[in-house]
Amino acid sequence: MADTTQFIAGAAFPSMTWAQTDGGRLDPAGMRGWRLLVVYRGAHCPLCESYLGTLEGLLGEFRAAGIAVAAVSGDPKEKAEAKAAEQGWSFPVGYGMTVEEMRQLGLYVSTPRSPEETDRPFPEPAIFAIRPDGTVQIVDVSNAPFARPDLAALLKGLRFIQAKDYPVRGTA
């Protein structure tokens, strides 16, 4: 069993950048305003495809709430670009997350069950809701593709947090 550090709510999101499928760079720590980073398992995961499709459907509502949305995986460029284009995701999609970065974020890392699944270790799903000051308001890390927060409920919660200046919880 490898060492993974739990990411603590209220901590600053670390300086990590990834190449994006549109040719840009995804830099969650350097972005301004509220932001939501969704870590997905990769192109091989049909549950991720569905989840990110739901996110795409709610994108206008997230933007109306002033929340920028992005996703990242450990996929190589070719797989990430193909999946983003196939699905028509209009939010930034980063790729190439390393196992070291996965561990730094406290993610669970899985190895492929077969070469048909994928060819490299990959992160299990996670969400980081990041405040304008760069601290993480919400951390949700799963060890399996079947447990993820409901995106509409998360959006509702983030709107509440913004309206009430609700503090970061679970910091101890």
C-alpha cells in the first residue's frame, strides 16, 4: 500500500498545471474566482463520461453562479483529446496527471484490471471546490467510480456558501 496524504479542507490548492485538450494550460491554483476541479478516472470510464456529461449540462448554471469548471485525468493527450471531442465538453479538460500529483491531492490511485481498460495507473474520482482566495472549500475523494457528489446538489450548496460566506468545514 502506497503512502497517500489526505488533502485538508481549507488548505491552499497546490500549484499544479496540466496541458489542456484545447492547447492551453489548466492551472487551478492560478485561476481567479470560484472554481470547481473534477478529477475523473479517464477515457476508459463510462461512469466518468456520464458524470462529465451531467456537468456539461449544468455548465451554464455553474457559470451563472460565478464558478469556473474544469476536469483533469491521468490520460495521455490522445485519449483525452478524443474523449473531449467525442463528448463535446466545452469546459477545460486537462490531461497527464502524474501518480505523484494524484497522491499529493490525496486521491486514490488504481491500476488497470487489464490492458483493455487502460495502460497506466489512474485516479479515482474527486472534486475540489476552490474559493477565490485559493483555499479549498470542499474536498470530495472517492475510492470507486460509483460514489460521487450529485452535481446539482453541489451547485446548490456552493450558491449557499457564496451567499452566506459559509466557512470551510471539516478542517480538523
